[in-house]
Amino acid sequence: MPVEEITHDPLTNRVIRSIQDIIWHGEVMPGENLPPQQELATQLGVGLSTVREAIKALSLIGLLEAHAGRGTRVLPDALKILNSQVAMKANLGSIESEKVLEARLVIEVALTRMAAERAEAEDIAAIEAAFAEMQGAIKDDDAFVRADLHFHLAVARASKNEVLTQTYYLIHSLLEEAVRQADALPGGKDRAVANHAQMLTGIKTHNPALAQQASERQITDVKEFLKDGTIKVGG
């Protein structure tokens, strides 16, 4: 089964694919718990930290839910998400960056505004953690992109709109390359930090207009630099 690479660490990606295969082949069904993390690490021949990173990545796209002391549960829609990701990558092949930016403008702006209206304390804490991750990764391109995506996935969950959140999970592979291109532009990371700081402020203060303005500006900033281009999403 072709599987999207969520991180840029080959070892972590191998563990991600192994866990996805466990779910895909029905060894652990939605609603059930994965084997304990140490058991997975031994089984896959990797360190515990690699398994934790893989579980974190799969939790961000809605496949898993980890709880201290209670294990890691496969979420009800896990098979649906895996199946949709495979179909999307097979059907799209490649897509113009302009269209991806249009999708971001519609979905991310709506999610950010709703998050500012509905975020609870634990949601805000998750968004703050992702923003701190962005700030700490300013000199590491790959880590910064991952942190940027973590921020938006946390915002999506804070929106409390399950339909839009699942849609955001499904187009994750398209958005990752768009974010990578945007952050790689001259001054891209600095602009991203400034815009995301304002989004965070808007969400924390429950100011939807401020959060929306910052979200729109982040994408329009990118559109000024990215002209005609193609983002590869197929294998």
C-alpha cells in the first residue's frame, strides 16, 4: 500500500508505515489499542523515542489517540482516512500550487476563525506548544515545516468542526508541500512566525477577526511570491 510520508526522518517513516500496515491489515482494529510502545519498539527494532515520534505524527492526522497510562487507541475513522489518502494520491498525481493556496485560503481561514470562537484551554495549550516548536526550529527547515503543520492541525481540532477537521487531515499531503515552499521563500519563516503569533493571539483572546486576518495574510504573502508552479503529490 503506498503510504504518505509524514515526517522527513527515514526511521520514523518506517515505523509510521509499519503502524499503518498493522491497522490496514486488521491486526489492530479501530477502537482497539496498539501494543504497548516498548513492545512495538522491540518488535520493530527501533528505539522508544522513534515509536513515540511515529505515534505523535499519526495522532496529528487523526489515526491514533495516545493517553498516558491508558495506551494508544486506533480512532474510529482510521481505516477511512488511510483509504482516502491512498485514493487521493492515486487520483491527483500533481496539482498547481495556486489551487492548493486557494484550498488553504478557504479551509485554513475558516478553521482559524472557528478556533478563535470555540477553542478551550487545552486547545490553546496545544496551539501554543506548536508555536513554541516553530520558534525553536527557525534554523531547521524540516523541523519548522513539521511545527507549522502541527500548529494548523491543532487549530483544526480547536475549531470543533469534525467535517472540516477531517477534510484538513485528508489534504495534509498537499498542504505539506505548499507549506514547505512558503517557508522556504526569502524571509518566509520570519513572516510565518509573525503571522502565526497573531493567529495565536486572536485564538487566545477569542478575537475571530484578528485570527482570520492573520490567517489570510499568511496565505496572501505566499501568493505574492509563488506564481505558476506545480506541487507533486503522486508517486
